Amino acid sequence: MKSFKLVKYQILIVSVLAVSSAYSAEWKIEPAISLNTQYNDNVRLRSESNNPQSSTAYTLAPNIEFAAEEQGLWDMSLNTRGKLTRYQDIEDADSDNVFLAYDASRRTERTVLSLNASYTRNTNFDTDFDTQNTISGLLDDKTEQTTVSFSPSIRWNPSNISVIVFSLSATNVSYDEMISSNLRDYSNIAANLKAYWQVLENHTLGYTISYTEQDTPEAGFTSDTTVLNMDYTYNISAESNFKLSLGGRRLNSVTENSLFLGCETPSIFDGPTSCGFGLPILGDLENQDDGVVVNLSYSSQSDYYSNRFNASRNVVSSSTGGVQEAISVNYSYNYRHTEKLTNNLSLNASENTTLSGISSSSDRTQYRIDASVAYKLSRDWRLSFKYMHIEQNITNTDVDSKSNAVFINLSLNWPKLATTY
């Protein structure tokens, strides 16, 4: 927890640096609120043989953003959002979710000092991308996941064609109700160094070195992951670019008292772990795993459309007390027909496989489609419709499930309240 205390001091440092230059700054408040109605034919994402439950739900989502900036010198913002959802046909499914995000930065001629901090509390029944939970679709009963993160960073431009970025991050994930014995609280601490430089007019080369430590005390699990990537960016035009990051990783992990070493007395029973009248002797299980990490992306945009493609392979923390390899492919397309009418399509496929840890119950393959259309009723009012389809397979049980949902959302964005002094 010392690392969390250290990062908290970074909040004070960046905030003081920003406020100390608060003359001639613009301060603003931007309130908004939305009302969402949805129908989901499988809220718990159960299999066909496990009694899927459908329900209508209503969501009220107020949002207020406080922001301030002095052009070219500093900026800060605090975004506060709630999401209150009530399901009509499922008992004990209602949720009151909270989202807080703080961002601040201080700029000089060649450096930028930044801080990002966030607090999120949401439930496993949230399948909307806006509040997607890492354990959504894994549990039948409702549980809340709370995530707290801090990330200070410094960006330095040694020259007009080179950039060096160093960042630290600390994340803590906890669950309020251990409805499943597989759920485990965990924390991560990571350091990241990225350097890149322009080698030709439209070509940039660089590298990224990262080191992450994970601690899951309840599972007796600890790990550290080192990743080294080579990075390449090609700016095809002012509106489109191609990025490739390719490298290797090494995962070292230790699970306490999970390795059977023998018995204090000879066993009178058959079986490798039965000790009869004696006691088992357990030891720490150490594991090392090497692999490839990759991130490939392409994006383009114009005055009327934008599309983005991303494919990645990396390691992530598992909510069941381990480390997983995550492979994902994403594509999104947005088209603005008129100033008032837009539509969006999002396609996603992902696979999570446990590399090290005590449980593989969260290993899964998932496919999802999100399609939406939005119409701007007036300057402040916006109406949108969305369809969402999810298909999922839990690997260790080979259980398939699917869900279809439709959403109608009406949102109001009040004109910002701003002042300068």
C-alpha cells in the first residue's frame, strides 16, 4: 500500500502546480443527464439449459464535469457520473453504480506532467460498453466490482522529432460480496517507459519497456511481468495512420502452498494426495512463461466518418487470482449522415486463457456486436437506439450462452456554465 500512498502525493503535486497558475483561466461546469430503457433476453448471460432470464430495465445516469484550463499551460477536470438501473423482472439485480475520473496536466516548453485517477463501482450485470465489467457474464448472481487507479506520468521532448514518456500506475480491484469462491481481490503496480522518434517524414520508430507486479493475497498468488516492444507508426495521411507494436514478455509467478511434496507419514490409502493419518507437505509452485505480445491498429477519419481496427495479444490480470493471456480483435465504424443523424457499428471478438493462477473458471471466448443510431433533436437533446448481441463460451465447462438487448436512450446536455478570471 506504500505505492498507493506515493501515487496519492502525485495528485497533490500536479494539482498544486495547476492551481498555482490559475490566473486568466477558464473554469466551467458541464451537467448532463440521460434516461435509458432497455430489454435484455438474457440478463445473466446464462446457457439455454440454465433458465435464461429476460427483463426490461430503466437507467437514470446523471453526469457533471468540472473543468478548468489556462491555454497552453495547464488543465484539470473532474468527471462524476452515476448509473442507477432498475430491473423489472429479476430480483436483486438493481444497481447503483458510481464513476469518478480526475485528470490534470502541467505543461512547459518541452515537458508535460500529468496525472489520471479514477474510481469505478459497477456490477457484473453491466454489459454495455460504457460500463463493461471484467466479470460480466461469468456469474449468475449480482456482485459489485470496485476499481481504484492512479497513474502519474511525465512526457519529455528532447527535440522536435523525439519523445520520451515515463509513467507509473497503481490499480486495486475488490469485490463487495464473494458470491463465488473463485473471485479474488487483487492489486497491480506498473512502470512504463516509452521512447520514439521520427525517422522519416511519415514514419516513427520507438520501443516500450514495461514492468508489472500483481498481488492476490487471498489466493497466495504473486507475479511479475516484463514486456519489451518495438513500435512503428506510419502516418498515411493527416486523417489516417497505421501502428504496429511487436515484442516479447516474460511472466514469473508464485502460488503459495499449492504444490504437493509428500506426506509426513506413509499413506494407507491409494491416491497421490491422500496422507491417511499423516499431514500433507505443501510447497510454493513457481512458474515461468514466455510469449509474444502484439498490438496492431489502423484508423482513418474524415468530416463524415471514422473507422478503427485493433488487434492485440497481451497479458492481463484475472479476477479469479491469476494472470491471463488476452487476444482481442475490434472494429468500429461511425458515419455522420447529417449534422443531426449518426450511426455506429462495433464488432468485437476476444479470448482469455489463464497462464498462471489457481483457477481457470474465467477463461472464455466472447463475440459481440453493437449497432446504434442517434438523432440530435435539438441543441441539447439527443435520442439514440442501440442493438447489442453477445455470444460467449466458458472454456473449462464448454458452456455456451447468448444475449440480445435493445436500448432506447434520451439524453440532455445543458449548455456549459463558464467563467474566466
